[in-house]
Amino acid sequence: MKKLYRSATDKKIAGVVGGLAEYLSVDASLLRILTVIVGFMTAFMPIFLVYFIWYFVVPEEGTN
């Protein structure tokens, strides 16, 4: 079973999108572009909130 982690290697800020891309088996660049598009469509507030929560809830790759 796959586990969801923040990426330790494929990260731009905190590895949140890189980890989600690894979990979903999609290209991280594509997911980053989609994240920015969704951010523009929702005035960024919900996407920042989700990103902030994800950073503290999902463990970084390599930790238990």
C-alpha cells in the first residue's frame, strides 16, 4: 500500500505538491500548474489553507 508523504527530493517550497504527485503517479510540474490555476480561480485563500494544513499533517518522506 502506498503512503502519502511530503517529498524530500522533489520540492519547491515544502514538498507538498511533489509528494502528492508521487502518490498519484503524475508529473509534479503538471500538478504545480494545476495548483496555481486553482489558486487563481479561488482567490488563493483555500489553496493556501490546504497547503498550510498539509505541511503540518503529512510527514516528510524518510520519517516515520
